[in-house]
Amino acid sequence: PQLDVALIASSKFVLASLSGIVDLANLFGIPAAINNISPFSHCPIGIASNICIPKLYKKDQKLFKISEIFDSKISNYRYLEDFQRDGITLVDNTRDEIKDLTIEMFNRLDEEKHLDDNEENVYSDKFKSMINEQHYSYQCEASVSEMFLSNHKNLFT
């Protein structure tokens, strides 16, 4: 167990789903690229250097708009039976979305070129503006992946 902690503490970042490993990394100031976050209200989460991507929600083969999720109780659903009762399917992040999240974290840590900040900040600001006191991630400093938001900008309209 001590080597596990040492490995995390000496990492550049961790790539993980929302679990204790993220908390451990953040305890040492190590950023996390967090994928497949559910419930939606937990995105973004953690320290300012974390980058997050949520699972998307789908019903009747149609993806929910981000505002539809945040404006309803489904943003805080934690149990499978809640989603099943309302006919909602959770959509896991794709390999490409996780790969893009990883690349985005490497770029951020290496201070390389980010995506066009003007367009991406619009989506990030829109996303965070929908989070309120009833959401777990209210006033969280972490960010949502710029690439993820850009690739899903249709979910803002």
C-alpha cells in the first residue's frame, strides 16, 4: 500500500473515473483527468487543475441537453433504479473522449497550445453557469474538458 501512495504522489497526473484515487492524488496536489462522471451534478469536481468529463444522459435514443439535466432532479440521481425508473440511459465516455481528455491534460501541464480559448471558454462558462447551490460541484474550481464541450456544443442549444 505504501508504494501505491508513493506512485500517486510522484505522478504527473492521474487518469481515473470518480473514485478515491482522485481524492488521494488531489491530496498531494496532483491533478486528475476524470472521466465518466455520474451524477452529472458532480462535474466538475476537485482541485482547480482537474479536468473532467461527465457521462451523457439519453432517453428514447435522444441525448439530453445540458440545461435539461441541470434544471431537473436527474442531475443529482445516484442510483441505477432512479435512472431506470425514468427511462434514462447513461452514456459512457468513448475511447476518443478519454484520449482527448488525456491529451488536453498533457497539453495543459506542458503549457502547450490550448484549443481556441474564445470559443471554448464560452462553453465552459455556459456549463458552469448552470451549476447552482443544489449541485454538488457548486463553486468548484476544476474545469470541464474544453475538447469535450466543443465536441458536444450541440447540447447547449
